[in-house]
Amino acid sequence: FLEEVAKVENSSEFQEELKPLQALFPVLSELTGREMKSTTDMYLLYHALMAESSMGLELPAWTRDYFPDGALLDASLLSYRMCNSNDKLKRLNS
């Protein structure tokens, strides 16, 4: 699975879709204190924030710029598309 995902991540099509999100990696790394280096990292952050929000927990003020709508959602959706971008990945990811 990881090998196939790496192929997709390195594709020119994926890299083009990733360009608008590149500046977000260091920003979110600084805000969270955790290195963000992939759309999968942002996908995991999005879902952690969603879980906290669903439990009624107060989210940090900085999240309002990125969650629930915005660049963090865009990165999460890109991660979903990447992990299901071909038949082999769909089969492996099911």
C-alpha cells in the first residue's frame, strides 16, 4: 500500500494539486508543535479536531482559520483522493 501511495504522491498530477497547500505544512507544524509533512498528517489532524469538536471540546482559536472548512479540509480530501486514485489502491485501502 505505502509503495503504491508513494507512486501517486510523486506523480506530477498529485504534485500540482499539492502546490496550493505547500505553505500550510510549516504553518501547521508551528501551530501544532508536530511536524506536518504530508496530506496524511493533515488528514489525521483534521479528524482529531473533528473528534474533539464532536465531543464539545473547545478548539484553539487558530483552528478557525483552517477547520472545519478551509485548507485543512482541502488537504484531507486530497489525501482521500490519493489513497483511492487507482484500482490497486482502492483494493488495498478497502
